[in-house]
Amino acid sequence: QVQLVESGGGLVQPGGSLRLSCAASGSIFSNNAMGWYRQAPGKQRELVAAISSGGSTLYVDSVKGRFTISRDNAKKMVYLQMNSLKPEDTAVYYCNTRPPVSSVPWGQGTQVTVSS
């Protein structure tokens, strides 16, 4: 059974940094493109960053230059380094395949709050 567990969120001041981690288990990972998504209150979940099985990355414009996605295939881990955080980055962050598929359930996410 596939499981995704996100961690690393918290409360941070504007301009601060956080590093999110996603641990994958089950029949998933090395051949899957993975993504970090976020959902702010009252908004739809959106893709923030993605990384292919080979390591190619893409970012939504609002986080380019501030966020870095990476993966460790041996450990089945995906990371999101977030720097220069802004209040508008406040959301619950999730990892999943890209695109998401029905056979991979969403995890519980990790809350990121950027506030002074």
C-alpha cells in the first residue's frame, strides 16, 4: 500500500526558511515524477514544484528563485527547501505524484504558516 508522509512545517516569520520532507512507502517512487502541492484556506490545491525521476525540476512562478525541490530515490524521499518565505506561502503542503493518480492517496500534509 502506498503511503506519503509529509513533515517539516511550522510557524516562521516572513523572510524565514523551512525544509519540508516527504517519505514515500510502498510501490512508488523511483519511476514517478513527484510534486509538492499546497492548499491555502478557501483555495484549491495547486502544484508548487515538481521533479522528474531523472531530476528535472519545474516551479510555479510565485516560488521561482525561493523554493528548491529535490529527491533521494534510495531513501524514497522528496524535499522542498523554502527560503524567503512570504505570508502568501501560508498553506498546507502535500507531496504526491505528478500528476496525482487515484491509486496514491494524499497524506495528511504539513502546515506552513508565515506570519510575524
